[in-house]
Amino acid sequence: MEPTPLVAPAPWHLTGEGVIWLYAIPEEFNRKYGLLADFQASAYLGRVGAVMYVNYHTSGVGPYQELLYIPGMFRLGRKLVFSISKIYVSTQSSVWNGRRNWGIPKEPADFRFERTTHSALEIEVSAGGESFFAAQVTPFGPQLPFTTKIFPWGRIVQRLDHELLLTKPEAKGHVQLASTTHLTAEPRYFPPVQELKPLAVVAVQDFKMVFPVAEVL
């Protein structure tokens, strides 16, 4: 942990790699395990949610790793948006700036990320010496280009103090299908998504992302 977080206002320009697990998450699962904030619980719509692991090579505060949970979609005003209910990152500068810039409720955790000789990705996240998330993912098949510009609804809303902040990140890179041979999550720290069957698992390679200044909703 850094003793004094680096102050890094938006926008951020980020690069890296990651894994996305897409789910059709039942509402009863999210009401029990989804760790919804009050504004999320009252605006909950559901449909498709996700777990994301991201290994940022560069960012506004340097390299860091991230694990997050998106319970699904929400209807806030006339907008359909996504929102993060649980998120861990590996540096205190990312925690501090994520909350200050976009209202993202980041918490610190320890991360381990390795590539095996068989191209599998091994991910482990722990807090206080206790491992609470572990996964092994193996990408396969061709890498295809992607851009978030084809998804105009790809925006997130988070709460900072008494305001709702809307952020519209943009990203591009390459994606590849992947299989998950192992995944566990401890519900005291993170939704136990091993109880769900993913719609798809995608490995994201060499992405470039812009996280802009947030707008007050």
C-alpha cells in the first residue's frame, strides 16, 4: 500500500488485459448475494451481469489489478445503465482516485496473476491473508477485434456522497473465447458466482481504454 495516494483526476487512459464472465443472473441471487447499494436495489432491472478481472498495464496511477461484480442493468431516470456493486483493486491510489473521480466503491486486496505453460490464466484475490476468489481460465480460438462504440448503452452509474455520477468509458482491443476450469468465490467477500453458469467467458487482450470525466446524473 502506498502511504500517500497519487492524485490523478479523470480522464484516465488505460491499457491491459483481462477476463469477462457474462451471466444471466437471477434476481433472487442478486438480492441475496449481489451486495446492492440502496440506489441499486431500488433501480434494479437485471438481465445480463458480469464478473471482470482486469490487469492494467498502464493507467492514471500506474499498473494495478482489479476484480469487480456488475449485478446487471439498472433504470435510473430514463437511462438504462450498468453499476458496480463490489470491486477490489491492488493499489491504494486506485482505491482513492476511483472513489473520488467516478464514485466507484473500490476496496484494497492482494492479487496473484500467472500464466501457465498451457496458456491458462490463474487468478487469485485475497484480503487479510484469506483467499476469497480464485479462477483458472484458458483462452482458445481466434482473436477478434472489438470496440465498445457499438454498445451505446455501455455506461455506468455510481454514487458519490449524495450524487449519482454517469461515466461512459470507451475501449478497443481483441477478444478471444475462453473456458473456465476452476472458479470459487467466498460470499463474505464476493458473490459466489460458482453457483451460476456463465453465458460466455471472454479473454480480452491488448485493450486500450479511456475513462472520461464523470457527469452528474
